Amino acid sequence: MSGLNKGVGKVEVALRWDPAPAGEPAHDLDLVAAVFTADEPHGAPAQLVHFGSRSPDGTITLHRDSRTGQGFGYDEAMTLELDRLADRYVRVVVGVAIQQGGGRVVFGRIAQASVRVSQGYTELLTDDFTAASDATAATVVEFVRDASAGWTLNPLPRGFDTDPQTFGSLMGAPRA
């Protein structure tokens, strides 16, 4: 990469899924972003952004939250302004957790679930959760700060069989 390459800057992560079949409890999927420091890039997140929250500095915001998947196209969206994050933050992991209020639901039971990462009009990544079909939560992508090139994007498809609360503490851990 040349010295003029700024890497990834401001991105949007968008999530879509079809509503649950008639008579079943609603499927509620949630975007989650975990921000890590240079001291603990794979430890406990310094910030955890999800429904009902945003990063303290306003660089990560969930601006659409769907509880049912009803609507056209992408129903839930999160903006990450990576180029505005303080230098102490070196890694951001984005994932999706399925609320389990109506009984255990895995990605394989949710029709048309997919996530898209884009920068402006450029699509950087899409994922349909095929690799996590038996999971109740999954990481999708990580952004890593590189001193010479800014932020880089790495696909991170990894399923977890856990509740949404615990997922936040697990999603940044290194692969076993």
C-alpha cells in the first residue's frame, strides 16, 4: 500500500432477514460492535455498542434497529467512523446476536439473513451466515488499525452458541 492509501474510513454495516413464519415468535437479530485497545486487542472490549447504545465519542452508532425483520432490504444499520477513533483503539469486531426470548433460534432457521459492509457506494463484504448456521451469534468482520495504512478489513466468519449478553465478552477472543 502506498503512503497515500488511507485504508478503510467510515463504513456502514447493514443487516437484513425475513420475519418469522406466522404463529412463531419474532426473530430479533442485533448488530454488535466491540472496540479493543492496543493493550488488550483480544481481551475484554473497551467499548461494546449494540441496540440502545452508541460509543461514548459518537464514532459508532446504531441508527436503525429492527425487532422483527419486517421491511424491505436492510432493516438494521450501524455506522462506524473508524478514521475518527482515538489512537488507543486498534481493533473493532462486528457481529450479530439473535435474541433468544422465544426459544433457541439459530441462523439456519432464519430466512434470508445477511449482512453487508460498505464504504460509501462500495460494497466491501457480504455474508449470509452459512458458516454459522447452527450458531445463535456470529462475528462477521474485524477492522484492524495498521500504522502505515490506517484501518484494514478482515472477514471474520465465526459462530458462537451463546446468549447475546455473553457474546459481547467472547467476540474478540482469538480463535482456538
